[in-house]
Amino acid sequence: MAASGDRPVILLRTGWQLINIGDVCFTPAMLGMLDKYLPEAEVIVWPAQWSDDVERMVRRRWPDVQVVRGHLGRGDSPLSPEVAEAYGRASLYLYNSGPILSHKNGEPGWNRTIGPALPLIYARDRGVPYGCYAESFEGFEPPADIVFRELLSSAAFVYCRDTRSLQHLKGIGLRTPALDFAPDVAFGFDLTDDDRALPFLREAGLEDGQFLTAIVHYSVTHRPGVVEHAETMLDAMRHVITRWVRETGLPVLLCPEDEREIEVHRELLVPPLPDDVKKLVRQRETFWLPDEALSVVKRSRAMFSMEPHTMIWALAHGVPCLHPMVWEFGRKAEMWRDIGLGEWLFHFLESDPETMADRLLAVHREHDAARAKVAEAMAFVRARMDQAFAVVRSAAPALSCRHPAHR
């Protein structure tokens, strides 16, 4: 199915959640990557979730980008005309980063995954080339595995944002022409909002390069496999924060990647901290968009976070980031090892809190060496993105460099 007019058209499926700025960032991050690697293409954004605030943020840089709302048909509701038109114009259907096409965590595999798969099925049935950029794949529970083995094998490309997911897909026998690892698209996110961030930093008494940013994962309150070990994780976070404050004399910012983490910090993490440590703990009490968050975290001296995406933005700006995790947070944590930062990846139930604190304090003391380590990792990220987007370009014959775009 060829694009209409002179310009190739990419239909971008994206915008998974609004309460998690890691998900929110995927849309502008991918638009930035497409500007860089496929500047001649017209992009149609088809978000699963969207808001006025997100639209304002995106349109600050891409004022003319087309956004379509609607669905493929639900119950008695027919296919949305604007979605049908977008498919009719598409040279390529592109599925953005996330863990959307697979699920475990105790939910039924079919009901959780077949809905998000329908846009790929619709593209395949209409002859539109399709592919997935930097997804995580936790698993396909029967009978979803039967559908996905054929559907993903028919894709032009499937890139995994971690090698655990890649090995899983290879293990179930995918035959995708391009099946490989590519870094999460969040590494390309670069929107900032200093107008909001700088007053927040001043009010909190946080100076450039002189504070630690930390985040506790929202799932400590409810997710199976996480909640059972929540107090162990919270104790470890408190230990690391306490040593940071007492041994560096520098403050700690607790901020959310997911809206639910504000309450987790306030109600669960902070109250048991020693009084001398609490005096240097700052809490972000309101949710924010990723552009303001990036303006703040890129000024951190380091990050120590259960959440990966805010740290991904910070890494791209040279900030050393240490990632304590459990696999129930998702296979995406493996990307720390994949890009050469395995020394900064810790499994909560296998790593001693003293070791985690020691590594963090070593980053503080040997900051130039730590930043050099980040720079090496980011050079690898950029090289892998170059390779992956070359394949994305080749996936649709209409994608060429003959018609530069000025979106």
C-alpha cells in the first residue's frame, strides 16, 4: 500500500499511558528519531491515550504533526474513518517502544495481548509493511503465542529493547527478517522545560550537579512478586539514601516517573528515615510531564532509581544512573547490561544494600570516570540506533531521501 502524494507516510502507534511519563515520552522521542533518520516522511500519530497537556508539549516542536483519534471497531462501533484513512495512506505501520504486545504478571494472555495486536493484523491484511521498534516481550500465554508467532514473523522488523526479550522471541521460533536488539526510543527524548524546572529547583534548594535523584517503583504496593518483597526493597532504598546524605552532605530528590509514586515516597519510603536524613530529602509532590522532568534530572549528580526511563534521559545527558530492580518490573532492566552498564544494575533480592551504596558513592567520588563510562555507553546506543533505523527505512519502498520534510 503506497503513500499518497510525494511523501512517504509512517503511521505511528504510540501513547500507551498518561500516568507514566516514561510512556508519555515515547511519542516525542520517536518523532525526534524520525526527524533524524527519516526526515522526508510524514508522520501520523495514532495514540492509545492522549491529553491536551501532552498535545501542547508535542506541538511545541511539531506544530503541524497529524494526530488521529479512533479505533478499529469495538462491539457495535464501526472502524473510525480517520483511522481507516491513515492506513490507506501509510507506507509503514510503526509500533513504538513499550511492553504492549506481551504480558504475564498473572493476567490472561489472550485478553491482554490480542487487542494491542489488532492494528498489526489490520496492517498485514491490507498489505501495509509493519514493524516494532524496541519493545520488551515478557511472554505470550496460550493461545496468544500461536497468533504472535505468525504475526511477528510476518513483520518487516522486530527490535527488542533488551536481549532477554530477544532471546525469548528467538526461542519461540520467530522468523522475522530483522530480529535484533535496539535501544529504547526514550534514549532519543530531548524536550525540556526550564521555565518550570528552574523555579522548582530553586524552591527545593537543589543546585546543578549537587543532588541525587531517586525513585521507588509504584508496584511495591500491589504487583505480585513485588509486594511480597516491598519492605526489603524500601529498606535497601532507605539505606542507600541514608549513606548518600551522611557521607556526601548532598540532598536527595524523590520524584515520580509514575503518578502513583508520589504517595509511595510520602507514605512508605520517607517516614522511617532518620531525622538528620529527612532534612536533606526533597519530595516532588505534584506530577509532571517528561520535558520538565528531564530539565530537572539532567542536573542530578547521579540517579538511583527503580524506574528506568527517567534515568535513560539522564544517561543521554551524561548523568551516571544506577538501577536497582526485580524482574517483575520487566525485562527492560537488562538493557543496563546490554549497553555496558551492568556494574550499575542490581537485583534487590541478590544484592547487598551496602554494595549498592558503595557503588553509588564511588560514582560520587570518581565522577569524571563515571561520566566517561556513561559516554561510552551512549556511543554504543547511538551506533545501535543508526543500524536499527537503517532497517526501518528499508522496510517500506516509499521511504527515500528525495523529498526532505520540514515538519
